Amino acid sequence: MAVRRVRLLLAAISIWVLASWYYSWHPPAGSGVLNPTRGSGNRPMSASAGSKVVKWEKRPPQYPVEKPAALPTNKPSKRIPRVQAPRPKESTSDKELRLRRLAAIKDSFAHSWNGYKKYAWGHDEIKPLSGLYKDPFAGWAATIVDSLDSLWLLDMKEDFEFAVKASETIDFTTTETRDINIFETTIRYLGGFLAAYELSEKQYPSLLKKATEVADLVMSCFDTPNHMPITRFPWKDYVRGKSQVAPGHALLAEVGSLSLELTKLSQLTGDMQYYDAVQRIADGLEKDQKSTSLPGLWPIMVDPSRTPLKSSGDSFTLGGMADSTFEYLGKQYLLLGGALDQPRKMYEDFIDVAKKYLLRRALNPDNLKLLFFGDARVVSMPGGGEEIVHTPIAQHLTCFAGGMVGMAAKIFDRPSDMDVAEQLTEGCVWSYNQTDSGIGPELFRFIPCDLDVTKDDCQWSDTRWTEAIRKFWGRNTKGGTLSDKQIKDNIIGQRNLPIGMVNVDDRRYLLRPEAIESVFMMWRMTGDSKYMEKAWAMFEAVDKWTRSKYASAALDDVTEKKPVQVDSMESFWLAETLKYFYLIFGDWDLVNLDEWVLNTEAHPLRRADA
């Protein structure tokens, strides 16, 4: 009997150990708890090895705002024009096809979500090839929060409730991250909570509570003499009571892309401190807009330490490091229901300058009407004066611009810009169609044509393509001019250069959403079914090459016929990319653009005039 009891005891212990191990790595469905065993976001993170845990807490401001700006209450002189087209007609067979495609997109989402849930729960991201994880966004379970509204929209309600319960346990008062990225924290965490709260018709009060926790942490970075933000926030210095000063150099996007989320929180809570913070930034940008080295546009770098905020530098782009500041102008106008005219004025003051100095037609073998926003730099000339130098480089990040320009064409009564929006979107779709994988690269150079058709007919010829490659690549290894054969064999052939491109500067695909974002916007603004077909071709290519054992993976080189996968899946894959695909094939009124405005992480926020 004693031996039997020992065996039973050992068996019980073994079962307990196995169960403990399993549930530490695989939380049971419905538990909704972030398990800290693998270093997940809810575990109090130590300041350094062996030291006492440092916890953030709100302290009395060193530089209090005497009278916060209030949300505008003016009624616009006329109703904002409709953004979304009337529901297009759909035959029975068309609906059946659409729903089959919708199911395929949902399956792709579920595959990645379930992989994250099983192998990286509580961490920021899953590593989709190894089944491991990483925590680039402070370890606060970015994929959970970023995916909340997607789970709701995809009708994955059980997973949504599971994720909501888990999010309630995230401790935003501590992290091993030294400097918190305020921009990423705002668009992913704050935006994620706010969208889920509003989409679920405010049924889950904890979502607003968590949004407020995140926002109060973010507000700590505004406690500076001029109330400008410290965009890479050394939160432990704040905890220790050190005086703070806004940095002398900051990325434009990180300063100018906080407005939607903090404004929405003021709308929901009635607490004006959040809106005041971003309106102060908007006022600074407005004052500086006409005094930059390219008046109307802000450069990539700004100086938030100045009062008012000042631009810093001579490099201009609508792409990375600047993009969402421009994107948010029209969207802030919509979020406020047109009650504030400032965002409209700032948009119209920049867009015509951007079209003049950044926008170019692109030479292509099918003579399609394609547009791309490139980059520009203001260069001081040796003999005095300045020259504006255009660089014809297309970024995947800039592909949002088609949707931005189209939306503004509608709401600001700029009908001719709808053609610009369509051609910008077509340009990004073209970049997908040109590669062997069917997916557009991160960066490539195109052959620019003048916007004025009387100056440049932009008709394709192989000679013109070859000459553009020769001009870009310069001399051969012996110092001589590249021959046509060298270009064909060594550059086009060996480098697998897609026809029409001069160089592919970055061949990766990082699961980015911007191209499909503009396809979604054009579909909803026009109701033209051609955008559904473009979207489906894009989805088929993306799903084919990115799906991995555990989730979906970034790609190393999209110009290859069989791209190699990379062990990375950012949270925006579930928050943005698959959401846009799903919304294209979902019900026409799911996230209706006359009721909602999407932040730069594709989190829908309800418009004030909805």
C-alpha cells in the first residue's frame, strides 16, 4: 500500500508539474490573464538587474497649464461632404465570391492570432518562424491591444473578451524599456483601447480605464517648460523628479501624430488636458508652416524645445519619419466634426506645395497613369541661392497618400485631386504587380516624368529605362560607362530588377498596410469594384508568401520568385493590414467612413458629427 501511495503521489506531482508547465506557456481559453512566466508585459519590470523595481506614478506638474484649451464647439458653416460612396449593387454570385474571399482573409487573421496566443501571449510580438517572442514596445502586450478592435470587427467575440480580460492586467507603470516611444505608445496602445471601446458601444468600461492609464503616462512627457513633448521619454527620470526639457531634435511624425488619440480621449472623458497638449502642437506647427525652407511643408526634423516649435533641417518627404503628421490634418478635421477650420487650412497649405515639389508621374512599360510622392532637399548653391533637388524614390510607407488625398478631395471640395488619389493608389498597386512575388518592396527608385504633360510625354521606351539605370549606377568596375549588355546582365539580370524600376533600395516586405489602406479608401470612396480585384490579387500574394508555421512572417526580398521569410511579425499585421483586407470584402457599412475616422494604426474613432 505504501508503494502504491508513493506511486500515486509521484503521478500526481508529475501531472501537476506538466499542467503548470503547459499553462505557463499556453494560457487556458477564457483565463484572460497575462501570464508572467515568459517575461510578459504584466510582470513588474526591474530597473536593472538586482535593483528595486521602479514604478511610474503621476506627480504634481512642475510646469502646470493654467487654462487648458477646450474642444471647439463651433458648428461648421456647411455639412461635411460625404466620404463614402453609396452602397454598390451586388449580384448573388458576386456576394458569394466576396464572402468566400472574406472567409480566407479571416482564416489568415485567425492563423496569426492563434499562433501569437499560443506561443507569445503577453508579449509584444511573436517571432513567426521560431515561435519565440520579442518586446520592442515596452513589453506591454502590443499585439493584444493592437488587435482588440480587429477581433471585434471580425466577429471573434470570444477571443475579444479573452483579450479584454488580459488587457486589464497590463501594468503600464513599469517596463524594462529605458525610453518610451511616445508615438508608438499612443497609436498602438491608446488608439487600440479607444477604438475597441467605441466599436463595442462602450460595453467594456475597463477599456476606457486602460486608455486613460496610457494617456496619463503619455501626458508625463508634456511636463516641460513650453509643454512640448519628449518623444523618447526617459520615464525613470520623471519618476525621480528630474526637470524635463523637450529635445532640440525630434522626428516630425513623432511630434505631430498624437492628435487623434488624445483628442478622442478628451471627447470621451471631458478632461481637456489631453486635447490641450495636442492643440498646442498644432498651433506651433501652424505658426512654423510658412517659414520652413520649403514653405508649406515641414521637414523631417523639428525642434520642440523652441517656443513656438520650429522646423529643423532641409529634407522633405511624405514618407517615413514625417508621414502621419500630414495624414492627421484631414482626419483631425473629421474627428472634430468640422468644428475647427485650422486642420483644413494646414492641409491645403501643404498639399499644393507637396504636389509641386514631391509629386511626379512615373515612366512605366504599360504607359499607365501612375504617380508617386518622392523626396526633396533644399540645397545651398556655392554661388548663393538655393536649389530644390527631387529624389524619385517611392516608399511603401508613402502609399497611404492615395487615401489621404482622396479623402481630402471629398471633404475639402477639391474634386480634381480625386484623379491624383487614384493615380497614387495605382502607383502602389503597380509596384506589387511588377515583382516576381506579387508584393511591393519597401523602397524603390522610379523614372520621373514632369507633371506637366506638355513638357514630358512620359511614353515608355527600353532606351529611356536603360539610360535611367546608367545614370543612377554610374561607372562600371573599370571606370568606364556601363554598356547596354552590362546593364542587362549585371543590373537587370543579376539583381532581378523589375521592369520600370531603376533600383530597389530596400527589397523587404514588412507586412505593411499602406498600399492596401489606399485601395480600401478608394474602394469605399468610389464603389468601383476594380479595387476589390486589386485587393484580392494583393492578398493572395501576401498570404502565399508570408504564412509561416506559427503566424505570418516578413519577407527578405520580394523581387525573388520564392521570397525568404524573416522571423518578424509586427502587431500592425493584425491591427492594420489584415483589417483593411477584411473591410474591403466585409459589409459596406462596417466602419462607414461617414461615421468613423481611422488613426494611423487603423484604429477607428467615431467622428463628432456621426
